[in-house]
Amino acid sequence: LYLYESKANVFVLKKSFGTSPDRLSISGDYEFLSYLKSREGPVFRDEFVKNATHDMRQPALIYFQNTHASLCYPILSEGEWCGLINLDVFDDKEESKLSILLGLYGDALARWLTYQSTAEQNRKLSEVAHVKDQLISNVTHELQTPLNGALGGCDVLLAHPNLDTDQKQSVLMIQKSTRELQRTIDQILSLVQIESKQTQLSREKVDLSTLVYEVSALYTDVCQPKGVVLHVPSASESISVYANADQMRAVFMNLIGNAVKYTEAGFVRVGFEKVADWIYVSIADSGIGIDEDKQHLIFEEFYQVDGSHTRVYGGTGLGLAIVKKIITLHGGKIWVESQKGAGAQFKLTLPVYPV
Ligand code: ADP
């Protein structure tokens, strides 16, 4: 039995019984091999012994001589080399029966080899993914310290009594950009953390009414000057889900935050409904809405409907990607119903906390 090693383009002897073959390895370039490959089934030495005009007679006879075989079975997987089984059969009558057996064995071996190499590739890929997550995690952590320093510096400058209007404007701009950068870094970090927590998500009873009430309180200052009214279910109406509390807070911060951000007038309304084992949540607004052909893209990382440099609304394009990952991790679903200029309604499902 020879197994093919693609990097070196060589067939290496793995096992032999009886008389050992002369060669421990066979070069993948040997011309008879491409003929074997094209046959895809058993090839007998006798074909060449009996046919003196066969094109491949010479290389075939050399091959059978070197491998001490009378029968060769090429092992292929999806047309690619896996190996060669060479057999010396003394009894001609047994040859065809044996070739059937070899075929079965060859197929099984090809499957096993493919499985092995896929498993190996998967292992390498998950190692690379782990290194990537680790790198992002380290880099983002390292960036947090200087950014905090820059923000601290802005506070000191802003407190300076002799700052003229232009200077103050410049410091405020640095402060705003630094905060945006900090938010982007926080979001990248939380994306990586959510992905790495997939197998060890700690869940508890989370009261959605209280959570949404608390989150919406953070946005009243933004809503009031615009005249946007924020409707949330009463905090006394107890609706509980089985979820990770920190992640639920991130979900509602993002969705309510977006609804408020993209609404210049009118309302933002949060609603809950229990259907069997699921809580259906809706976050509706009377804002700018989303084009139908863009709706499938907004849950992608870094996607923004208005991604231009002159865009009116700040943001990172990561919020909805994070939200979707969290909801999916909890076994739920999230989708949007909207029309450009006619508001948006985000809907999601979360598992109810069993009573
Ligand atoms: P961002 O930080 O840009 O808000 P998100 O991932 O939260 O990123 O949202 C992606 C994009 O989806 C936004 O840039 C915006 O174009 C659109 N979007 C999200 N929520 C709303 C909404 N409530 N109304 C209109 N557009 C929205």
C-alpha cells in the first residue's frame, strides 16, 4: 500500500506483506501513474503482457516489476490521488474477485483519508481563528489605555479658563472622535467575546420590562429636544427571558439607541408578547426607515446604509451584527420590517424563562 503525499508529489510505501517491493517511494511524475489515474479501476499486468502494441506497455511492465505486483488498484477521491494498492495474485481465478474486494477497501480508505485531512484542516482553521481572536482582543485592550489618556487630556484642556472658542471647538472635536474610536473598539471586542463564549454562555432569569425601562431612561435626554416620545411597557409588567443579562443589555442599548438615533420626530415604541415558549419583542420607530433592498445587509459587520463620509448619523455599523450574534446564540431570531421614509420595526424572539 502506497499513500500519496501531495506536497512532495510522491507515493510512499506504508505497508507491505510477503515480498517487499523494490521501491519505498514512487515519483508522482512517473508516466504510468497518469494512465492508472485515468482508468479509475483495477489494472492487471496481464493486459500489457498479452498486448505487445499497447502504448503503455513499457512503463507498465517496469511498474509491475518494481512493485512485484500483478494487479494495481489506484485509490482516488474526487479525481485526486490518495494512494495505490499493488497485489501479487498467484491464482488467476482469484484475481477478479480480489479486485472487487480491493475496490471496496480502496473506497473506504479514500473516505478515511479525506476525513483525516478535513479534520486536520478544521483543526488548523480553528487554531488560526483562535489566534485571530486573541490578536484582536490584545490589540483592542492595548488601544484602550492611550484612548483613556487622550480623553483625560481633553477634560483637562476643556477645564482651562483661557481657551478661546476655536481652541475649545478643536478639543471638543478630538474628544468626539476619540469617543467614537473607543466605541468602535468596545464593539469589536464584544463581537470577539460573544463568538468565543458560544460554548459557555451563562444564563439566568432576566426581567425584560425592568431592563428596557432602565435602558430607555438613558435616552430621554436625547429624545426630549427632538420631541420623540419613547413608549416602553410598564416596569411592573413582568416578562422574563432565560438569557445572559449583560448581553441582553447590549441588545436593547443597540436597538433602542438606533431607533432614537434614526428618528427625528414622532415615537419609539417597545412592545412584548408571549407566544408559547417565546417572547416576541418589537422595537418600532417613526424614523427614516430602511430601503427594502438594504434590509438583508444591515446585520452584516460594518455595514451602514449611508456609509458615506458625509453621513449625518454617527456609528460603527457593528451594533446590529452584535445584536444578531447574541440573539442567535440564545436560539432566537431577529428581522426587520421597514420602508424607506416610513419608520422601522425590529422584531426578535427570545426564550421565555420557564415558570
Ligand atoms: P450603526 O452604528 O451605524 O448604527 P448598526 O449595525 O447598529 O450600525 O446598524 C447598521 C445600519 O442599519 C445603520 O448604519 C443604519 O443605516 C441602519 N439602521 C439600523 N437601525 C435603524 C433604524 N432604527 N432606522 C433606520 N435605519 C437603521
